[in-house]
Amino acid sequence: MTDFSDIYHTDTGMTLPDGVHVFAREEALGNIAILDSALTLHNTGLDEDFPPAAIEHATIAVVEIDSNNPSSLARLERLRALRPNLPVIAGLQAAPVATVRSLLRKGVSDVLELPFSSEELVAAIIDVARISETPAAPVELAPVIAVIGAAGGVGATTVATQLVPLMPEHLGDNARAALIDLSLQSGDASAYLDKQAKLTIHHLFGAVGRIDDELIRSVAMKCDDGFDLIAAPDEIEPIESAPAEAVSQVLRETRKRYDLVILDMPSTIANWAMPVLLSADVVVLVGLGKLSALRHVKRKLSLLQMLGRPRDSIAIVLNRCESGLFKRADASQMEELLHHPVEQMLEDDPSLLEEAQLQGYAVSHLQKRAKLSKQFAELAAALGGKIEKDS
């Protein structure tokens, strides 16, 4: 925050901005009790959820973290997803350099060692307050559907590219969607849509802070059926090379300009992908429609649930299912094993899919009455209903 009209003057002559909330156990507070009239202290466990009202009104959050506790780190991810622009100061025991770097990549503003020192905390709060941008006017952002494979090669990109041309009809007149290929190492969305990208998402990453309508238009390739594609880079780079803040800003700027954003996510979840999966309106988890392959789906589903994704915001899609009399019975058995409903089962029709991808079309464009075309249409309608319910 940069509006210091509500500055609080402490007994030591230091000044603190209003709205600083501290979430930590009593033993981590050190000597900051002397600042209790300038801060709002919450005695919370390492993996205990933050009080919603406190998060809503906080201008700066100071959070105790256990870097060895997945639940504690997941709580931080949920906070970043709920309030992506909220400055966060993290406190942890004997912070190793690698951990500090990881937290900073995730968007944490500063890292302090526990127990807190009042002098260090005050200095960090003031520094963070000075560099924080003035809050922008509220902007309506498009909903996000993140499509992720339970493992590599299960057809997540196929699902994403087949869904995106079907979604605008569920969004209202003249709606337009964007497909962003975030599978940065092996992105195939442009190939499946028969497009050659001159500019890719890397051109947006390199222009964070300067993204405007003209740049988005130059990078986004117009496709048929009311959607655009932002392609993955041609070159292969380490999956962690994408800065979390850059991904967040590109996604935000894209959401300002479209009615829906669909993300083709990598199956390997990098640090930058965590807040993306947490903040998406719906996560489509794609796996193979075979009992032997459900282990991958179950593992990825457990991770999403551990991160705090609501149950009804995870749509499981089982791909390449064999058709036949016992298909519905197989679906019931799979749902029982997963302890989660299956949103859609997609028939295995490789010849139709291959022809559609060679021409860059949706399967319904080639064979509208094909069973696979109807299944994709049903999935699009179901996801449109989920988005409408959340809005």
C-alpha cells in the first residue's frame, strides 16, 4: 500500500501502516508483543486456515511457515490464490537459502527468521508497504479452466484444444475464449490446432508490466470458432524457469481481455503452477479410462484436495475409453475407487481425432453426430454450468 494517511506511530518512533495481520503461534512471536496495538495478532497453528475476515481486510500478512510441512506450504498457496496481490512476509526457523529463494519465487515479499524480532519485523513491514503498488481499480476478470493430465501422454492437450472452441456458446453472445499453452517444455496445442506461432508466451513473460492490448493481439493467434491461442515456446527450457509472478501477471492481463481462459497445464506441477491451480475456477483432471491407470488420477486428485480445491471444482475426465456394453459399469467402479464422480468418459476414436488435429478443427466440425463429438459437447456444457454457478 502507498496510501499512508492512516499511519500508526509506535512508542519507539517507528511508523506502521494500518491493516497488518500476523498469523503465528505464540512461541514464534518473539518480542513483537510490544507492537500489539499496531498489529492484529492471530494465534494460529502451522497448518490452520486463516480467518476469512482477517484475510479479506489485511493490507499486509505476516505468516509463520514450516518449510518441512506440506500442509503449511499449501496454506500459503491458498492465501496467494485468494489474495494474489496481498504482500506476504514469511517467518520460518533457520531459513536455508534454497527455501528462501523458493518462497520469493512464489511471490512472498520478504522472509524473516523466527522467532520474530520487533525491529526486523517493523523494518520489513515498512519496506514492503513502500514498494507495494497503489491498488488498481477493480477489474472484472474472466473465469479460468485449468486442464491438467494425471500423467504425461493421457491426452490433456487434446481435451483442452477440443474444449476451447465449444465453450464460447456457453458464455453469451460474441464471447471469446483464450487458450494458453503453459506446457512450456512440450506444448503441442499449436500443432493440434494447425497453427504456426511467430510469437509465444515467452514474449509476454519478457514484457511483464508493459502488457497492453497491442501486445496481446500480436501474440494471440486467432482461431476459428471464437477463440485465440497463446502458444508455448518452441525451445525447451527447465520447467521451473517461468517466474511465478510473470505467469500470474500474464494470466491476469489475459483474463481482462477475454470471456474465458483455458490453460493447458504441464502434468508435472512446478512451483509456479501451484497458485495457478489453486486460483482456477475449475480444474479438469484428465486420465486414461482404464482401471490400471487410475493410480495416477488418484494421486493427482489427492494433491489437489490437499491444496484445498473444493470437491465440486475438480472435474475428472477419463480419456480413450473403450466403448461397449459394460462401459457404464466400469464408470461406476472407477468412481468408487476414486471416491469422486467422473464428469465425462471420452470414447477412443483415434482416426477421427487424428483427422481433426491434422486440419486444426474440433471433432464436431468433421463429424457432428459422432459419439466423441457429443461427449465433448456434454463436457463443455457441464463446465459452463460450473463456471456459471461460481460467478
